[in-house]
Amino acid sequence: MSDSTIKQARAAVMERVRAHLQTAGVTKKGLAELASLHPNTLQGVEDDGWNPTDATLIALEAHLPSAQQVAA
């Protein structure tokens, strides 16, 4: 997998996290807890400079709705 493909995949997951946090009833703290992450992990998620680890993105992605669920 090329470096640019990995960067695109990371960016896509980050945008999905941000979009999910716009859903009514979804909070940073709640999402972090679901993913077994510290609540501060999502501090600054709205900022362009937010730079989560790959492990954080993997943990969060497991708790995001799929593209099919979003479209329904």
C-alpha cells in the first residue's frame, strides 16, 4: 500500500469520526468510551491538526456506522 493511499485512508476515517460526532446524542466522551479510549483522545478532533495514532483510528472505526447504515 502506498504512502498516499494510507494517508487517504486515515483522512477518510478521521472525517467519518467527525461526521459521526455531529449525530444527535453522540458525544466525544461516549465514543471514546465505546472504543475503550481515554476521553481526552478526541480532544481537538475538530481541528486540522488532530493527529490520532493508527491504533486510535482502528479502535474508533469499529464503532462508526458503515456507509450502508449512513445511507439508509
